[in-house]
Amino acid sequence: MARDSVKLFGFWASPFPMRAYWTLKLKGVEYEYIEENIPAKGPLLLQYNRVLKRIPVLVPNGEPLLDLFVRMEYIDETWKQNTILPEDPYERALACFWAKLVDDKCVPTIIRAYTKKGEEKEKVAKEARENLKILKSGLGENASLERLYKLPCLAIIYDNGERAAVAKDSVKLFGYWASPFAIRLHWTLKLKGVEFRHNPVHKKVPVLVHNGKPLAESLLIMEYIDETWIQNSILPDDPYERALARFWAKFVDDKCVPAIMSAFAKKGEEKEKAAKEARENLKVLESGLGEKSFFGGETIGYMDIAARWIGCWGRITEKVAGVNLIDAKTMPLLNDWFERVLEFPIIKECLPPGDRLLEHNVNFHKVLTAGST
């Protein structure tokens, strides 16, 4: 469906607005480009991007979208012509996986190689080349599946002998019982009513293997599951609402998770600093929930599944590390939401035993803080 008003806020020298620019051009979408004078930030940019306060920002019909890949997917789903994402759910998930690898691995090391000097520069340059070689492995007609098996995060496939032929509709989930990212996928598969076999491992998890095809990254796997098994949808039908769900899920992983983990693992002033950052991020997350019962409205969905474990981890951080992150007084809406999701039958059914999880994290905390002063 075409949109009447589209604005793109950017900066001419930044590669990130260019992605949205290229996508809009390729799709034939008319839009208004607003150049920002970075590092200064204009009032409209701050109005539309209160959360991240940075470019690029896409504003269709006055509704801002902040995250880069969320915007690109939104553009592709809203304007159907000249599609940039594959129709097949697995191929689409692969495209998103490689795009995420570029931003999470390739871009940071290339920037560091550009800014460092001497031995540190050479070390970072070596890491950047290794990441680019992995990216190169994603090219070629037959490369995607075969070479994906060689990625470190998918190496468990070799170890478990999963390269053999598998039956149609075979679904395997490689995970670790205490991993919140694997737990997300338990919840998603259960909610969708998909039968699967769980293979516990202790390397990087989770990995989903559907009919012999592996996928890594829990949020990408959740989308793949939702698109492959269409019953009990967890993502909204509306492209903008779907984009918002993706944005908040990524905000959880990029902002909330690192700060909470840091508050759990640090001591003294560093712990207090991390706890303050975690609370600030959680307050921002609460603003995204507002007065709704769930992030998607009146029923549990993608974002609720992606973020629910934070409630468990917040309670554990309080018990183990002595840091209070979430309570009914400071974040009443978020606190009530945590309790509401916890009572959802499938979520409750798939949670690890509380005493076992607490014992595991007590030991984990000892390991993390053993070398701290």
C-alpha cells in the first residue's frame, strides 16, 4: 500500500542513510529528504527519534521508524513493487542473517581498523579480514547452505551428525537450558504448535535446523518460524506495527541485555554505573509498552516473547548481585507486564525450574566476578 508522506532524515557522509535512500529509490517511492547537520541535531530529528537520537530516521505519515533493517523491511513490505527480500522464508532469513553479520561484525572492526594505530591497528585489521572472509562465504549459488555449516555459530551441526538426510518437516532446536535466547524459541515453537526435538549443547546457541537447513540468531529464527508456520501469528499484519515490534526487540538485545549483563557481572562503582544504565534503558522500554496489556496490544506476541526473560534475569540479578533493576514502584507498567506474561500458560510451562536457574546463576556470577577487584 502506498504512503502519502515519507520523510528520510540523514547526513550526506553517513553510509547508513544511504541504505534507506537506495531502498526507496529501488522501490520507486517518492520521499522528502531532510539533511541533518551532524553532530548537531535538529528539533524534528529529536522529535521523531527520542529513543536513539541519531540518523537515519524514516517517517511514513508522521510515524517514525528508527532501526536500519527494520526500515528496509518495512519499505519492502509496504511498497510491493521491485521487492528486495526473497519470498521464501528461509532465504529471507538468510538475507537478514548476513545483513546482521555486516553491522554486528564487519562494520565495527573496519571502523576500528580505520581509527587505530600500530599493533592495535594490525590486530583489528586481521579481525576485519576474517569477518569479510566469512561474509564472502555467503556469496555464490551453492555457498549459502554448505558454507553456513562452517560458521562457528553453526559448527555444532557437524558435532551432532546433522548433515545426514532428514525427514520432511524435521525441526530441531539446538540450545542450552539456561540460555534466554534458546528459551525464546521454545516459547515461539510451543505458541505456534510446532513439534520439534531439542538437542542441548554448550556452544553458541540457539540454532534451529528445519529440514536440514540451519539458522542462527534468535530474533531471525522467531520471524522464520512465524512465516513458515502461519497459525497463531506472533507478528502483526500491519507493516508499521510489525516494524515497531522488530525495533523494540532489537532495542532489548542491543541496549537492555548488555547493560543488565554488565550490572550482573561487575562490582563496586562499575556495577552501579551499569545498573543505572540498565534502569534507564528499561524505562525507555516501558515507554514503548505504555498502557497496553502486551507490546502488540491485547494478546502476547513477538516482542513479548523476545523480552519476557528480562523479567526473570532482573529478579536473578537482584537476588545474586544485590542490584534492584525493576520494581512496581519505579516501573509499574513494565513490572505488571512481566507478571502478566509470566502467567501465560505456554510461557509458564517452558520456564526452567526457578531453583535450578538460581543455582546456575550463583555459580555463573562467581565465575564472572572472580577476577574483579
